[in-house]
Amino acid sequence: MLELEWVLRSRYQFDKPSVTAALDALMTAAELEFQHESALEKAIWFFKQKGSPDFADCLHVALVRQAAQVPFLTFDRQASSLDGATLPG
């Protein structure tokens, strides 16, 4: 999913709503299964929020939350705004 988001955005110039619609469609496909599905759902939800960091940061934070290993330390101020992420120090 991480790579797909990057390809849709950078190679095919999808805007954020189009990217999230594509990711949502894949998540609801009965024929597909995803590793860490609940974290992916949370990452997509984070990513849909206005002013959210990039999808990679959203996914990293969602995975850390799922593993109960918060906080996720980041030097990215925008990423640190996610619930479960913080700036070091």
C-alpha cells in the first residue's frame, strides 16, 4: 500500500482524494487480504485528515500504535501532530 500510494501520487499525479478512494476500494475488496489491516485502515483515516502528513508517516504511526509501542519519535513537525507521534526531546 505504501508503494501504491507513492506511485499513484508521483507517477500518475493522483490527488489526495483520488489516492484515498483507490486505497479504500482495495481495502473493501473481498478478494484481497492485507497484513496489518487495522493499521492500514487507521493510516488511511489519518491521511484523509486535513493537513495530515504524508501517507508513509501515517502508516508508520498507525503500525506503532497497533504494536502498542508509542510514541513514534519523529523530527517531522507535521507527523508529530498525529496521535501516537511526538518530537524528540
